[in-house]
Amino acid sequence: MSWCAEAPANIALIKYMGKASPTTNLPLNASLSYTLPHLITRVELEPSTEQADRWEALNKPGFIPHVFSEKSQQRFLKHLAFLKKQFHCDANFIVRSANNFPHGTGLASSASSFAALTRAAAEACAACTNTPVPSIQEQANLSRLGSGSSCRSFFEPWALWEHDTVHHIQLPYPELIHQVILIHEDEKEVSSSEAHKRVSILPEYPARKLRAEQNLTELLQALQNQQWEQAYHICWREFQDMHALFSASSPPFSYITETTHRLLNQLKNAWDLQGDGPLVTMDAGPNIHLLCRPDQAAQAKAFKHQALLSNLHVL
């Protein structure tokens, strides 16, 4: 017998930056995310007679085999060991995982990976111990301890994460068209966790929490009132705020490339000209996320075509 689970990535429009509690991955500020069901991680667990759990890349059609670094493997297996302890399960497993999108490029592969691992482990441990599978809420809380933002991947399409609570939130846009323009598909040199560590010692960092809280309040109001243009301006301000902190860190660094700058300027100019367009955001990486309303399908298609003409991959 084996167990498998899949979980989606998510893109935060209001960013989670910094931890109120490093040991429990409680966030310094609340975050709002949109779930991306077309970007998924698959995890398979197979019972093993070996003395310890072991990870290996999953080779399956539709997924991209990726070899984790030793550090990444140990982090993954450490979370599995934690889950087994929580479920009083002493079985060992061969763990196989893969994404259908590039790993480590700022597309929230950590969130989808740990969510999928938690889902698979919950099923496997329940079967091995003849106990009920824990609720989605319990699984989300356990997943958070491995990767903070993974807790949002259990809810869709919108998830609100505040302190130790994460839940689905009802908003007037239940189905948006998501595109991500891949500027670089290589694994980034500065991980998201390292980026957040570097900015946490900045003198201007404490004020970030207040700005994020204000942006969240304003964005929720704009979305509830279907003020799309206002939502666009808030999302733009929010990701620019995060990337400005990266540039101010010591040593300074930036994920934004010349190509990223060029495309952001094109998007801004299109908004200024047409008075409409996608919500635009970036995570801790060089890639650009776009969220379009269903009635903007033609715009989404046109921008994808334009990006492809520039030899950029669009997911």
C-alpha cells in the first residue's frame, strides 16, 4: 500500500514577512493569498523496511523531477518525523515528491510541498495507526510548523492567515485567471527564509507590520466593494514595499532583473492607458504574477502571447 497527496501553491497579495514566533512559524503580520490549483506538488509515501525515512525524486508524467539539496531533504524529512510523532506512528517511509512547476524560483514550492507532505502523512499515519484522518484545519496547523505559508494552501480560492488561525475567506472574485511570467527558472540564490532574516534587522523593518496591516484592511475593502483598480494599486504598493526592504538589507540584494523592470513598466503603462488590467504582484523572486477577472480573458491571452514573443515562459 502507498499514499499520495497533491497540494497547490498560493500567491500572497498581502505578504507574510517575519515571524512573531520562530518555533511555531506564527506570522508577524496577517496575509491574504489566492490559491493556484494549476501549480501543484505531488507527494507519495511508500512503506519502507529501512531504519529511517528516505526522500527521492518522483518521476511521473506531468511533473518535473528535482533533486533536493541535502539540507532541503533533511528539512522535509524532519517535518515527516514530526508528523509521525504527532500521530504516534512508528512506520518508516520512502518519500517521493515533485512539482509540475520549477522548484525554488519564488513560486511558493515550499508551501505546496509541505502541504502535500502533510496531507499524505495524515492519510498514511491514520491508516497505519487505525485512527481517523485529522481535519483540514488540523492539517493546516501542522503544515504551518514545517513551512509557514503552506497553511494557506489548504483553503481556496482565498485564504486569510492571522496569527495561529488560517481560513477560507469569501470574496466577490471566486475564480480569477492566474498567470506567472517566469523571468528565471533557476533556483534563486537567496531563499525566501534567508531574505526575511536579512530584512528583520533593518531599522525600518518594525514599521513594515503597520503598513502590511493597513494594506490588508484596504485591500479587503476594495475587493469586497469590487473596486478592482483600487485593489491593483494596493497590491502594487505591497510587493514594491517588500522588494524595497530586500534592496535596503545588509548586504543588499534584489530579485528584480532588467527584464522584470521592463515588464512591470509595460503593465503599469497599460493600466495607465486603459484604466484596467490585471492585479500584479511578485513574491520573493524575479517572476511576475498576474490575476485577471474572467471578463479579462482576452487581455490575459494577449499578454501571454506578448511574453512568449519575448521568449519568456508563462505558466
